[in-house]
Amino acid sequence: MEKISVFSGLIAPLKRSNVDTDQIIPAVYLKRITKTGFEDGLFANWRQDPEFVLNQPQFQGAQILVAGPDFGTGSSREHAVWALRDFGFKAVFSSKFADIFRGNSGKQGLIAGVISEADTEAIWAAIDAEPGLNATVDLPSQKILVGELEVSFEIDEYTKWRLTEGLDDIGITLQNEAAIAEFEANRASWKPKTLPAKGV
Amino acid sequence: MSQKPLTLAEKLWRDHLVVKGENGAPDLLYIDLHLIHEVTSPQAFDGLRLAGRDVRRKELTIATEDHNTPTTDIHLPIVDPTSRAQVQALRDNTKEFGVRIHSLGDKNQGIVHVVGPQLGITQPGMTIVCGDSHTSTHGAFGSLAMGIGTSEVEHVLATQTLPLQPFKTMAINVEGTLRPGVSAKDIILAVIAKISTGGGQGYVLEYRGSAIRSLSMEGRMTICNMSIEAGARAGMVAPDEITFEYLKGRPHAPEGADWDAAVEYWKTLQTDEDAVFDAEVFIDADNLDPFVTWGTNPGQGVSLLDSVPNPDDISDPNEKAAALRALEYMDLVPGTKMKDIKVDTVFLGSCTNARIEDLRSAAEIIQGKKKADHIRMMVVPGSQKVRLQAEEEGLDKIFKDFGADWRFAGCSMCLGMNPDQLAPGERAASTSNRNFEGRQGKGARTHLVSPVVAAATAIRGTLSSPSDLEK
Ligand code: SF4
């Protein structure tokens, strides 16, 4: 996973609340056997509408999404995070996230930052005033800079640490590599191995 | 130094602890065996590729094809494109990463939870994981065996460890002697009906008592298999002479001095006398009847001698609502005798009840008998090896003479990911483990039963126990 610190990118508004994971990526896209390539499924139903925000020319290449409350509710599918990530998003902000979605985001290198509802409205207004605006996300100091506006966001310390260090679950476990190797060195030699044995 | 008495589950935890978690962080446990199949592994391998990681312990990893595989014409390409792609991905991934695989046609191909024990690679005292909830089956050997999700599959592939929060322990004491025609499946269906489908949540169950001790390994596997249907993370039975006898001489069992060392360790895998469980449940085996489900979750079961329950008699409002919904889906009327329920299909298969002993017990009942005309019976051995052994013993002939369909190994109608499905509205007596709405096909109605009840049902055409046949 890439380490995240301070980055700038195009910011887009998603003026809807209760965006559930079925909307983020409909079930028909879950049959894949890969872990990438889910960008085509992102908001697939909504994207059929030419008016949908992510279809508009000024928001092409957006990396930061600011959505209404209760984002990522519903089914626990990790694919919702994969789809946002594959589409190019590095951060999503909302005044409220579903817990599982927020957990999955941290594991996949996507910032899910909590901002107040007032700040959500303020950012939307700033974008409306100047569509195609770039914003800067500063993870270490937990701030978003949108034009003149400076907004702080919440993220738990543990997730912030793993995002700034670029550590996925496996990366965190592998920090204990020495302990794993030591455990392996002490395992009984008769423990079964899957290498071909008698007659199989 | 006096040591705190431990339960079996706690001993296994202690013996696999790599790093103790601090400040609420999970413990890191070592995984002795990682079983893989085609449905939950493709994205895990893809994740490894994306991160440039390798499989840490190829020699502790083994794959088989089961969920999607056809049970007829196995020499032909798989018809459904999604199924075909998943199976092909498993073949490609195991080849690329150097993991042993048993593919369709191979004698060790079959349901992942049948293959491990049959190879003798499932042994007491191990931690075993698989991206499949019924991994609990392997707990029958006195191992800590758990189902995991795809992200965890990737984690185990890369690190051979898993971060886990400790769980609570529950003793399920089953004392007494089973009457003829009553089997392991009836014990576990009775346990689930007693503690409900959520009763085991957060627990590892240990099945104990004289009725469990006298069960064969097959019977113990049937019970541990369905621990997940009680909501438990895992189920286990302490190893004993029956366990050692089952393992001795199997391809991956230790030999010579290794065998002695292993048995010496295995014998320590007992819950200490003074150890305290977080919860205990008692079941009287003497008075147990054959058990069947009437509803759409495995906890909705009754004695085969009973009738379809009346939702009005259920006091809990949620359970009552669930019962009403279930009866509507199952098209059943309260008060109907379970034995009067007519079924269309009998499915003998799945990781719960498709081992050689299950096939033998069903064959014994149908031998020389005639199948009810309207019944379709499908027999799907749990593995290709079970199939071959059954053929050696002539069981296939008994099933075929009876008019049953003798198939190749796989999950088959247990979940209907391959073409083996029930039609909408079709009613089945099934030896599998889940009777959820639509599990065996859209609109399909499932009654969970033991292999001998399945056999008796195929003869009489209505849900029946073997004792109904003698009259
Ligand atoms: S037989 Fe059924 S329960 Fe068992 S692994 Fe296959 S699909 Fe799952």
C-alpha cells in the first residue's frame, strides 16, 4: 500500500445521503475473480444518468469525494472500497460512515474522514461556486483545504498510522516476521506437510 | 508451580500463539494448515500478486475444486462461465504459486472438508483455516478449525498466521446411548434447536460426554461441521483412541517414532478436569429421536415424531414472525405430522454427510427395497475417493438398483452453484447443513435430515425414519 501524507486532487460532491454499498457497486459486479478493475461498477446505476455528478466533464479524474451522511451502509462487501479506489479516489468524506465500510477503507488505503454536516455543506457550496476546484488533503494534520476554506476531519489514530505508514493488515503482521520465523523453527517436525506423500 | 486449568480450545490457542496482542489488539496465531477452494481464493491470490508477495508456506497449503464442479460428465468443460473461470483461476494460481491441487478427475478431488481428513492431513492439535464456514468439520480431530473470509485467506497465504480475538468456550455435554436409527446428525440438529442459530455466537464449542465418545470420526465430523449453524466460530471433540485409529496409516499420518511423539502430544489435548467453560449445555442422548427441520434455518427443527409447530405457541415475537415466514415459504400447515410431509427429492451428499460411513448406512437401509415412484434420489459422494471406495464395496450398485442417481464428487445440491438444483417449489430431504430460502435452488424447500432418514424417506416418499420400515 502507498504511504499517504499530503496530496492535492480534484474534489467532487456527492449530494446524497444513505449511499449504501449496493449503490456504490451493484451485486452483478461481484462475480469477478480479480481484486482490481472494479471502476466500471462504481455507482453503475447512477452513472447511466448523464446528469450524474461523476459524468460531468468538470469532475473527470476526481480523487476526493464529499458525500452526505451514512455513506457505505448495507452489505459488508469490500468491493465497495475497491471500486472507489480503482476509480481513482484516495479519500471520501462524510459526516457519518457505516462502521464496516470505514474499517474496509482503512485496510485498502482509502481515507474515510469524518467531517461535520456544516462543513459538508460549506465544501459543497465552495465547489458549486467554482466547479473543478482542486483540494488538498493533509492526513498528518487531519485537514482539508478547499480554496479559502479549511476544514478538519476525524480519523482514528490506528487507521491514520497505518495509512501514513502505507501498511495493510499483512504489512502489519509482517512487522512480526522474526516472531513468526522463531515459532516456525520450534514447530514439531512431525507436523503434517502437504507435499505429496505415500501414494497421493 | 500450579498452572491454571485450561479447556482444549485454550490449550490450542496457547500452543499457536506467535504474538500476544497488547491494548486490545488481536493475538497473532500460527496456522498449521490452509485449505483452499475455487470460490474464495481468486482475489486472495490476486492480492498477493498486486503486492508482490509469495505464499509463505506452500507445504502447509492445499487446494481442491468442489463448490462449482459438475457431478456428471466431468471430462467436459464446465458450462457456466463464472464457475469455469473460478476453477480455471484456481488451477492457474496454484500453478503459479506452487501450491498442491487436486483437480476434477483426481482421486483426491472432492469437498475440501472431506479431503483433508481422508488424506490424514487433518490431525489433532492443529490450527486449520479455509475460506469456507464449514471448516469447523476438522475440529472433530481435536483441532481448532475455522472458516475465514477472502482477505484473511490472503493474509494466511502471505504470513501463515492470523490475527484473532480470543473467544469464549462452551461445553456441549451429550450423555447416554443413541437408539437405533438415531445418529450424529440428529444430535447436532437437536443441539441447534436447543441453543438456536445464534446461541453459539462468540464461542468455540467442545462436544463431550459418553454419546460423543462412542461416535465414529465420521459422526464427530458431522457434528462439528454444523457448529457454524449454531453461530459458533468452531466446534471440537478431544482426540482419543478412535481418532488415532482413524488416522493411523493414512497418507499424511506420522510414522514410526514420529507417530509415537505425535500420539504422546495428542493425548495431552484434553480439557483439564478443573477447567471452567464460559457456558454449558446438556443433551440427553437416551431419549433423542431422529430430528428434521421444518423451517428455513437449521434451528427450526423438531423430532420426526412431532408435528409442524404452531407459530402461535411461540412467545418470542421475532421467532414467531420468523416461523410464520418460514411456514409460508415451506408451504406447511401447523399441526401437520412431520411424517406426512411428502418430498420430491432426496439428496445424499455434502460435507456434513457424504463420507463412506454415511453412504454405507443409507445403502444398508435401501438394500433390497424399492424407491417410492415419485422420488428423485441423488447420491453425491464427498470425494472421488469415497466414490471409488463405495464402488469397491458395491454400494453404487445398491443405489443404482434402487433407482438413485450415482454422481461424481463435489458440493453439488448442497448450495446449487453447479447445475444440481431443485426447481422452484420442489421439496427435498437433504443430508446437507443449510435449509435457507433458495439455498438448493430458487424457491426450493429443504428439510435437513440424517442419511438413514434420507434413505427411509426415499422408500416411503414422505419424511420417515428407518423404524417406520419394519412395520
Ligand atoms: S458441501 Fe455445502 S456446506 Fe460443505 S463446503 Fe460444500 S457448499 Fe459448503
